[in-house]
Amino acid sequence: MKIAIEVPGSTSNLGPGFDCLGMALDALLHVEVEALPHRGLEIRVGGPHAHDLPTQSDNLVYATLLRVLRRRGVEPPGLRLRMQNAIPVARGLGSSGAAIVAGVVAGRLLCGEAALDRDELTAEAAAIEGHPDNVAASVHGGAVVAASVDGHVHSTRLPIPPDLRMLLLIPDHPVSTQEARAILPPQVALEDVVFNLARMGSLCAALALGDPHSLKMAMQDRLHSRHRLALVPGLAEALESLLQESGCRAATISGSGPTLIAFFDEYPAHAGRAAARLLQRHGVRSRIQSARPRAHGARWTHEPG
């Protein structure tokens, strides 16, 4: 059997939507899986972020695939995996979610499940990831509100303003999801919860109505952002700099960080440079990258062996 899978990365939270709001991006993970006639494992990785992915059994795509097979009582065949990765790793851009989705799709197809239900894929991937926002966006595409309910994930897609563009400021300072979660306080104030609920409602309404003018207010957050910004020197100052950019509709930390994501209708050629200089003053190198929302979620084809 030969399997080809394409999974988009994602940004999550978008400020107030902690663990429940995600948006697919145009950075992709491509995976090809081939069952071999003999035992063994071969993993080859290419692409701009190939060096961040392991080529042994601890590779997350393979580890997820193996988990899916064994959960169904299927022993893994010999496998050859080829990957092209354009998603920055440990930067809050959904690299682990994309890898898990790819592994779930590959595992199910290897088990003979030819017709894959996207809601079931999302639920299985979310159970492995631990939260549904990134995987829901990677599976369904677009902007997605995701809620886990009794082992299932209820996903609702939201429209995205068609002219919305994004600018990513990606520090050369990896932050693991575990580190970004460990820094969060175990309890939060009621007024902060109410603050986020109001912004989350406003953000969903702004997206549904195609109203970019409300995004700056709607993407404010009091639950996680300030704690995660503190993990990288100068990151909070860089975010404030992005918010002052000409034409900037909103800016926030992407997922667990440290990437900052800014939303524009159109952005000038120098956009993000002042924020990057602020980080440099704190000894943190970074790069600026453009991005667009991706309407399509994961795609796959397979040839039965």
C-alpha cells in the first residue's frame, strides 16, 4: 500500500479562544507512507524544517501511526516514510497537531478504513494531542471552533475575511507545548474569564460577519498570553510593536508561542522589522514570514497494495 497525505499547520487560540479556536495555515506537512515487503522502518525527511524532525521511531507521525495500529490490534508492517516539512517546529504553529493528524490518517488507511470521517479523525487526533484546536483546524481547514464532548469533538467552521493576510514573527527560540502549559496559573480570576468570554464571542462574530475592524479588540486575552510572552525576552515588546504597525488589524501570540501572528488587510514592505529589532536587542534572532489562511484541511490518497 502507498499513502500520500498533506496536512496544513495551524495557529490556535487567536487570543481569547484558549484550546478551542484554531485556523489552518498555508504551511504544509507532506507525508508518503509505503508498506514494505519486509520488516523494518525507513524515515526520510526533507523540506525547510527537516532538521527539526527525528528519523527514528520517535518521529511523531510514526509514533502516532503505530499507536493507531496497535489500538486496533494490528501489528505494523515494514514501513517507509518520506516527509517534506514546511511547518516550523516548537513555534506555536501546529507542527505536532499536523504530525498527529498525518499519523492518524495513515494508521487508519493501513487498517483498511478506506472512507475516513473527518469528525472521527479529529476526535482521535485530539485525544492524542490533548486539545482539539490545532487538529480540528488541520483536519477541516479554515477557522474552526472545536469543543470536546464525551470523547467526540464538535467542530464549527467560521468564514475568514477573504482579504485577510498574516505576518508571522518567528523567534529562533523554541518553546515546547509542555513548557508553555506549565507556566500557566492553576486558577484564574472570574473577571479574566468574563473578559475572555466576551472577546471570544466578539471574535467569532467578527469572523462570521466579515468585520475586520473588531479584530484588535476581539483578539485580546487575559488567560495565557502574558505568561507565554514572558518565556522569550522582548516578546511582549515585540507584540506591542506589531500592534502599532500601519494597517495592522490585530496581533497575538500564536498557540503556545513563541511565534507572533499579526493580521493585515495589506501590509507594507517593512512590516515586522521594528518588532524583529526589539527582539534582537534582547539577544533573540527572528525571521519574518508571510502566511495566508488555508481553506482546505488534510488531504490524502492511497493505493491498496
